[in-house]
Amino acid sequence: MATFRKNTRKPRKPARNGKKAPAKRSRTKRGRRRTGRSRLSRLVVPLVLVAAITGVYLLYLDHKVRTGFQGNRHAVPAQVYGRPLELYPGAKISPGQLEAEFQRLGYRKVTYPKRPAAWSRNRDRIIVRTRPFTFWDGQASGRYLDLGFRGGVLNSMVDGKGRPQALVRLETPKVGSIYAAHNEDRVPVGLDQVPEILTAMLISIEDRAFYSHHGVDLKAILRAVWANLKAGGVVQGGSTLTQQLAKNLYLTRKKSLWRKLNEAAMALIIERRFSKDEILTAYLNEIYLGQDGSRAIHGFGLASHFYFNRPLDELDLPKLALLVGIIRGPSLYDPRIHPERAGKRRNLVLDVLHRQGIVTAEQKNRATKAPLGVVKRGKKGGSGYPAFLDLVRRQMRRDYRPEDLTSEGLRIFTTLDPEIQQQTETALSERLRKLEKRHRLPVGKLEAAAVVARSEGGEVLAVVGGRRAGYAGFNRALDARRPIGSLIKPVVYLAALMLPDRYNLVTKLSDDPIRVGGKDGSVWSPRNFDHKNHGEVPLHLALAKSYNVATVRLGMDVGLKRVLDLLGHLGIDRPVQAIPALLLGAVSLSPLEVAQIYQTFAAGGFRSPLRAIREVQAADGSKLQRYPLTVSQVAPAGSVYLLNRNLQEVVRSGTAKGLSAFLSDQLNVAGKTGTTNDLKDSWFAGFSGNRVAVVWIGRDDNKPAGLTGAQGALRIWGDIMRRTDPVPLDLPRPESVEAVWVDPMSGLRADARCEGAQEFPFIRGSAPDTDASCVAEANDPLSTLFKRIFK
Amino acid sequence: MMIWLIVLALPIGACSTPMRSSPAMRSSSSLPDDRGGSDQSRKGARTSAYEPQASAAIAPQYSLPVAALLEEASRQEAAKDLTAAVGSVERALRIEPRNAHVWHRLASLRMKQGQYGMAVELAAKSNSLAGGDAELVRDNWRLMARSYRAAGDSDSAKAAERKAQAYR
């Protein structure tokens, strides 16, 4: 738990506390005549009343200014970052992927990078100057890197002096911020982080007398009134920066005389209470500069990211001039909607700056010719990753109070891989469209969710909460709890394989019809998906073909309690009903929970709680908390190995063989399909050599989706894997496991020379010890001779 | 060729174990009889056989970035910044998640931090990936023994020591 120190700095309080009420009764003039006194009191009482009310009102405004000013300045949302990209020779990164990362980081493409945050590319060679960056574990200075690529792999990396570099960590892309609903997103900047020219611009354009007035500039007001009268409309404002700040801090945008008066009063109070520098800093951070859906863009720091995807100190003259120009009317001069108008406004600003001698003619000319340089609008709400941020918020809430998250300016370093997230979103939305077309399903009704995580360590790489991934809303990856159908079967089979004295992969199971009596006297008779009985089947085949009846028989034999206990060890801590139908997936889980179960399989029986956060840093750069890699062995490596070989068979020749249309056989991925009654839910869960992924398809109204696991979710899963460079699943054989030749028909021990014999993995000592008849045959010299001849 | 094989397989197949169907004879090329065989034959075996050959032990060799991170971890450890060292080793594991030696390194750092339970789990994880690297397996059991002992569980410590002895 972090020892979290809240910033409790209080505003400097002047000794005086507002205006004192003037009602001070004089006792020295007692000898005055009664008549005179009553006449006076008739005059004084209303005056005193008015003064008292004004005084109280001013006190109220003063209080509002102080709390508001301080409160707002400290309400800095948590900044959320994705994973840093690790660059090293041999890394599977293509030049295109690196370009995409540079774009996320706001690096600009140039012909040759002379300044930080810039890069150039010549085919398979990229040169970049990185920004300095404060990681959780320390400061990294800006680097010059010369990168060579070959066949989608980073092949060489040298610094400016040609020295080979083993490993460089790029800065982390910002993926969002966490702010309270009533608050605004913001990227606070200190006066020292702001380009000097920007403050000079602000003062010369908005408030020339800023350093001399006391909050209100009468001359400017008169000048504005005169200009407006002359023009016959509002063309010029007379508000000082302080008045604008008051408006932004406390008041609505509605225009009225009362508001104007309030604004002026507050401006006077602000000037009394705070220094010019404090006011300017607040202004820079509070001024309204645009709108992004429901998110208001306040402050230059955020606006710089919003319009240019770059920190403020990297903006050049024309970009700064554009921002200053926008102040007058953020929607009127929205550079994305009205680029021409915004451009004219910018050039007007540049003209004024030139006339006032702030920029030279040459600077002005060059700046007016520059393009606006506004980036395409990012995804809505300041984050393209609402589902992932939702997970971050929930995991943070275990350790932090909500107000810490939204107001303390924490820096949260997460595990999100924007590249994988992007590919997962695309795979999901494109494939859903194709599925609806292919199966003639109503358009737009299918929903889906996906989770991708690292097998080892359980870092969550991508979360997609619905087919419109960029929109915040119902997060199906975390909140859609649906029956998981056959996805439960590997748990049942693992529970069995953990009893090597009783079960191995070739143990015969009966697939003949079964009737299970419930406690309430009801009778349940599960059937296979194909409505056939398959007689006696080896255990591995029952899982590969997802036979229901054989599974129920196995599960009842193993015992529901064992299955339930194992489910708990695999990370499902919600109460699950111990009913026989559980064995066929009558348990409702979210895709994230299913991913947790399969992560343990993928990691060979070692569970790592799925994590979205690596580290948390305080606004001042101090370390608050690390969420370390943890493992705990919840199932023996040998049993999990047998299960995983079986799950590879599911893909190779079982219910998931359709994956071969997406992935090479050489990848040997493992997985399981899941389908629920009336085709309401279509599931697929599985893993490659480095990642585990779960996909669900269904409908929000819980009507049939019309797809089996293999027809639906499997295809999205295959698409996701195909797009994200899967690593082959090579399972290291644990010491406890031996390979033994078995005759698959009889289930007896065989010999490499027996026909049809296959090598199966067994927990040592659990393999069948009776020889199949073919072993004797194979030892027959005649048949050996035959085999030799036809080799 | 196929027909030849089937015709000649018939008399052999007929007298072997009882079968419901008569599968084609395994072609000899798919028989994984050369254990240390070339990549080509191993790949073939992997797709046709249920159980491929056990993969070779992971050599105690680190790629350059992993080596750089482990060096950094050593520097951080020497500077008594164990938290940072753990961070560096975790970075290395993201690059080589199945390197048993890196898992062992993490286990030893956790032990040094006094997180004995976690150290034991991490050493077990390392063992599960160690393949035939007996020396590493022995080191892991020793680490577990020390962790158990430090945590006051002398029975488990003894059991782990016995395991370590077996890898002499």
C-alpha cells in the first residue's frame, strides 16, 4: 500500500479577512438631539444594510475565489500511459510499427531530425531523436538512434557515434487520463514550462496592461465600447486576463450585466489575493480552448495535445499563434471545422505581434505561410481506450481513493500495448461485420468483447469492450457475464488429469447417455451437440471433439467439488453453484475472468493475477507503488502439460480446426471453443507461445447470436492472433512427464513399430503397462523385415 | 506409392490389434526415430505426432538486451535498490518470458527482499522451464530450501535440500 501524501498546501492567507462591516456604533455623540438622530438613522439604516449585504456578498465571492482557485489548480487528473516500446536488435518491430508508435508519441517526420521528438525514414532505415522522459525508475535522456530493419525485425541500432546499442526504451505513449465527471481533463503546465513567446503573445493580444492594472482595465473597456459602437456590434472585448480567468473559473458563458459585474468583482479579489505570476499560470491552465464531445478542453497544456498531439514546449510560433487566436472563440475558430477562418485569425495575431515588435517581419512571414499543423481528431473523450482505462480505474480503486485518481496528478504506467489493442479492435469490428453478412444475421445486432494478455506474468495487453471500441459504454469484457459453455471443459479435464492414478489422456470414457438426478428430484440428461452417442472414447478425444456426455460422466466421477475447487484456484473467486450442469459451462463469467483461467493453462499451471498496471508515480516524480509480477503454482506442471497437448489437439483436429484458415499449423496454438444453448454465446479461448486471448460474441438482449464458438468467436480470435505476430507454442516437457507409445484403439502400451501407434505424454508411472498385441507382432522378425523393405 | 503401401500393409495390419478401421500405415518418414534430428524432421513430427520430442534444454545464454538488463539489475542490487533490480529483471522477462535463468534471478532477488513465499513460487516457475539444465534445477531447489528455512518451515526446507542433492 502506498504511503500517499496528499498535497495540503494552503493558500497564503493575508492577515486581513475581507472587508469589515462598517456598522460601528459611536458612543461619543450621545448628547445629540432625538429628532436629528431619527432622521439620520432613516438614512443610515438602509445604507448600512446595503453595505452589509454587499460586504457579505463580497465575503462570499472572496471565499469562492479562494476555494475555487486553489481547488481547481490541484484537480489534476491522473495521466495514464501505455507500455514503453523496447527497442533492441532482434526485436520483432517493423518500420511501419515504429512509425505508428512515433505518431502516438507525437514525434514529427522530418528530412533529418535535428531536434528531439523528430524522425526520418529512408526505406529500412529510421533515424530518430527521442525526448527525455521520466520513467518510474528514473530519468532517461533524449537519444539519437540510427535503426536498421530487415524483414520486419529491428536489425541494428547505433547511437550518434556509431556505437551499437543493446537496448533502448522509448517513452511511454499517453493513452488517457482519469478525471471526475464534473471535472475537466487537463495537462497542467507551470510558468517555467511555457514558451516565453506565448505569455508575451497573450499579454499583447488579450491584455496589454496586464502587469499594471488591478484586475479591471477601464481604459480597455472604454476602448472596446468605442470600437464596438463604431462597428455596430461586438468586435472587441475589454476583459483583462484576470476577468477572463474569473469567467472560466466560476461563471457560465452566458452574457449578462450581472455576470459582468461579478466577473469584475472577482477579478479585483483575485488580484488582491494572488500574484501576477499565479494569475498567469492559472489562466494558462484554465482558459477554455475547445470541445471534444463532452470533454471541455481547458488550458494550453491539454489544447496542445488536443490540436497538435505534442507537449506545449514543442510548439513553434505559428502553432502558438493559432492557440492564442482560438481564445476569442474556440468554436468559431475551430481549426478542424473552420480551417480557413482559423488560419486568418492566426495570421491576424501574427500581424499584431509584428506591429508590437514581438516578432520580426521574417518570423511573421514564415509563420503566416506555415500550415495549421493540426492533427486529425483523436478518438473521442481523450482516450481511444475506454475499456482498458475502465480496468485501470477499477484496479486503482483497490488502493486509491477516487479523489486521488482524479485530482492528484498521478502518473499511471500501464501494460496496454496500443498496437495490439488497435489490431484487436480492428479484427473484432471487421470480422463481426463479415459474420453478419455470411450468416445472414441482422446487421448491427451482434456484440463482442476480447481480452489479450501475456501468458507469462498476466499483463493485460488489450481490452475491447464492444464492437465500437472507441466509445465508452457497457464494457462487455469486464461486465458481460455469460455462461461459458464448453470453455469450462478444460477445467473438468485438468481436475481429472491431476489424478494420474485414475486418468490419463487415453483413459476410456463412456459417451453413452446419462441421467443425472438433482437434489430437487429433477432429472438432467445432457446430450451431445451432434445428438449422437460415440460409445467408448479416449479422454483426449472427448475433449478434442467436445463431447458433452462423456464430459459429464468424467466430471461426476471426478466430483463436482474437485472441479469447483480447481476453478477457485484458477482465480474465479465468485461463488459458483455446485450443480452438474456446471460441467457443461452453466457458470457465467466475463471474458476477463475466462482469460484468467486460461492464463494459468498458458503459463503451465502458474497463475499470475491479470494486471493492467505496472507502476504509479506521484505528480512530483516520487515512486508510489509497483504492481509486481507474481506467480503461484495452482496445478502440477505435468497435468497442465497433458491438458495443453490436448488443447493443441482441439485446434489440430478437434472442434477448432477451422483456425487453420487463419494460422499456420506450425504455431501449434492451443484453445477451446464454447457455445451455449440456442447459440446465445459464441466463445473462444486459447493461447500461442506468448499470449492468451479470449473472445466472446453474443447479443446485449441475450437473444440467440446464431453462431457456434467455431463459427464466430474462433474467427475473431484467429484474426487477432494473425495480426499480432504470434510466437509458436512450444511446450517444454516437465520432468514428471514421459512419452509412451500407445495403441490408440485399445489404449494399451505399444511400440514405435506398431501401426497407428502414437506417442502420448503421461505422468511418469501412469502409462498403461499392458502391451498391445502389436508389440509382439512388431517383434516378429518377419514383420520387421517387411517394414525395413518398405521403408 | 500410396496403393503399394496399403496393399503391403494389409497382411501386417490384419494380424495386429483389433481395429474398427484400418488406418494407412505410418510412413516411416514421420517416425520420430532420430531424436536429435534436423529442424525439418522435427517440424514434420510436431504436426503429425501427438507428442513431439522434448525440446532441448534452454541454454544459459541471454540475448543482448536481456544481458544488459541483468547487468543493470546487478548494479541496482549492489546499490541496495532491490525494487529497481526487480523492475529490471521483470523487463528482461518481458523480452524472454521463458528463460528459466531469468526467473531464477527474480526468485533470488525476492528472497533477498524477504519475500520467501514468492521466492519459492518463482524458483518453482524457473524449474518448470529449466528443461535438462540440472545445475539450474539444483540452484532452484537450494534457493527454495533457503527460503523455507528463512520462513521457519524446516520440514519443507529439508525436503527441498534433498531434492537439490539429487541434482549433484
